[in-house]
Amino acid sequence: MSERAQTAREYAGLVDQVIFELEELGATAAYDADTIDANTTFMEILLGEVRKLRADMADGSYLFGRQDLPFMRLLRKADETSLPFIRLFYQINETHKHGLDIQPD
């Protein structure tokens, strides 16, 4: 898998997947707090920011940039133990900063 999404559809799919994973993690934490070490406030803030990114993509106001996405500041102390799908955030951020990884034919 490339570090960056190759198409706009793939990029939006990565964001959708992160939203799904965060919702699932939140539901698991709410159901059985003993099975997961989760800071629900952290996840709610993160989920809100990722949803905002997806809404911007959907309404056409999203722009690629050269700086990290705002939610990356929340991931500084996170790892795969707390967020098993953390690599998706980094893949989304790389695509945001460097654009789509368009492969020549």
C-alpha cells in the first residue's frame, strides 16, 4: 500500500474508514471499559475533527495543504496500542500534505 491515496475516491475512503474505526472503538469503550484503554474525550475530539475533514471533502471546500492536518496534534502521544488504526491517520495526512500519489500509465 502506498503512503498516499492514489485517487480522490481512495482518499475519501480512508477518511470514511477512520470515522468508522473511531465510532467502533468508541462503542467498544462505552460497552466494556475494561476491554480497552481509551480516553473517550480524546476520541470524541478526534472524531469531530475527522468528520469536519470529511464534510469539507463532501461540500467541495477541502483544499490540500503543506502543513499537517489539525487532528495530527492529537496523535503525538498515541500509538497502535491506543489506536490500532493509527497508520490510517498518517496516510491521510501524507496525502493531504503531498497530494494524491498518481501513478503514470
